[in-house]
Amino acid sequence: MALFRNGVVDIATGKLGPLDARLWTHHAMDFDYDPVAKCPVWQRFLAQVFEGDPESWDCVEEQLGLGMTEDVRFQKGFLWIGAQGREGKGTLAAVLERLCGGTGYVSLAFHTWLKGEFSAEAMIGKRSGVFPDVRFKEGKWYGQNFDPGGIDHVSKEMLLKITGGDHQTFARKYNPVAWQGVLPMKVFLISNDVPNLNDQILVTRFIKIAFQVSFRGREDHTLPDKLKAELPGIANRCLAAYRRLCERGRLIQPESGARLAREIAAKANPWEAFIAEQCVVEEGEWVTCSDLYDRFEWWCNENDRPDLLRLIPTPQHLSKKLKKEVETIRKLLDDTFRPHDGKRQYLGFRLKDWGELR
């Protein structure tokens, strides 16, 4: 159910019912429900943001519709990543806030959201939580030790619990009774950089949306007011998208976000990413130890990871690291073969040829 100014709407059917004094709710939208309302400005805006990418357009409307509800069954968060800035991410977040209602939305920051004893209280009852302009700590060398940076372990654990729909307990200020329950909050991370989530499981919890069209220098500063006037129509489209999502039963990762998914996975576990991107595991195939290391050097340079080369200066170091970090080839690395007067080889996988990498 959703409370609008002019009544209560059954989200599953879109039917409007009268207000009832017995209804008790914390959240209400500050606009009327109109089942026949349209939103042409909104549709033109999304057509520009996701030019030639209807998959991402549909996915974002499904995310916004889901963000209006307390539904956490899909166990996903959302990553909105741009590269140039001014791609419409902030405008979409502002629309999400209005669709959720002021009391159903919270803006968060990683450096403060879990710092105090009562910090998590701000998330209680919220349907959507947005982290705008995410900036994680960058990797840095400390003598011979490398700190990979990225998200801190406390935030990582909390994101896993929220997206997983786990039961939680939060202390509350001026209230001796702690809150217990499952947060209905969907998590949105917004950034102009590919974030280092430092966790292979956490990476899979997020649907990645690539924002590839910048409006820098041609911003429409009247757009927020135009979209505010179309909120009834926008709500119709997003709730219809939510119903479509429920019928399908799962969120779909848009193809345009696949590159982002690979980059994020590479930051979380670069060793698995290297093998997945550059190798084919297949019985009867082989690769020399030196060729594997040469490809690793090339891959590190392509992905701006000189820190990995510093950690792995020889083929022997690479073999030890891959045995530790990559389950799919761990057993294959235990056996090597050296043909007569030849180079030592790994058996059971090969390098992709350059045509396969395109």
C-alpha cells in the first residue's frame, strides 16, 4: 500500500481507495495519485540519458518503483556510475526522493553512516537510502605493504546485511528499547568512479547502471520543476515497472553495465578477474608459465594496476598467488609439465587469443 494526498493505492493493482482513520503510516507522498497521468518530459529525459539503451531505461524505472515499496525480496542494491559528471544521476535521485516521500528516503555518506552509537537509527523505516558522490579510500603503499583501500569492513558488512534482508538490531537515541527488524531500505550508490567494494559477494549484490551521456554545458536548470509537476505520471510508470519486475521475478543486469561489472569485480578480486577475462579453462589446453606471466603484465598495464606487478615480480610469485585466490584453476596449478628442452607449462587452460578479447 502507498499513501498519496488523495487516498491509498494498492501498489499491486494500482487501485485507489479512500483514506481511512484506521490507517497508520509514517510515509506519504506529497502529490496526488492519478492513474491516467502522463509524463512526456520524464520520458524525453530518460531517452536522452540512456540514448540507444532501453534496457537501462527499463531497469532504472524498475529500481525507482521498487524503491517506493518496502519489498526486499530481490536482495539487490544499485550502482549508478558515470565517468564525466552531469549525466542525470542526481536528478534521478531527487525524483526517487519525491517518489518515496520525505520520510521514506535518507541520504547517507560512508564516512558518517555508522560512526556513532545511534547513527544507524536514521535508516529505520526508510524505503530508499542513497549514497551520493561515493568516494572510497584509494590504494596506497606503506613500505613493502599495500593497502588496497576501498570500502571499510564495517560498511561492507552492513551493506551485505541490508541487501540480504537480514534481521538487525539498532540502538535508538532517547529510547532504551533497541529497534529490531529487517530494514525495508534499498541501497543506491552514486559515483563518477568505479568503486572498490573489496568483496566478491558484495559485488554480486548490485545491479550496475552505466551513465554514458553527459549534459555538462547544456544543463536544463528548469528540469527539476518540470519533473516535479509530472510526479503522478512518473509514479505510474515506475509502479508499472515494479509490477513488471514482480511478474518476471528477478532484476536483469543491463548489457551496457557489463563492463562496469567486470571493472568492479576486478577491483574486488583482480586475480579471479584476470583469469576470467584472459583465460579459457578447457581439458587438453595448455599455456607456458612465462606466457601467462607476460599476459598478466599486459593486463595490469591495461587496467592501471602497477601495484599488482610490484607484488608479483616473477612467474613463480604469480603461480602462488593464483593458487591461493582463484578456485577455478587451483588444482590445475599444482601440476606443470616441461616438454623435452621446452618451457614449463600449465595444463588444463589456455590464454584467450586476441580475437576472443574483443
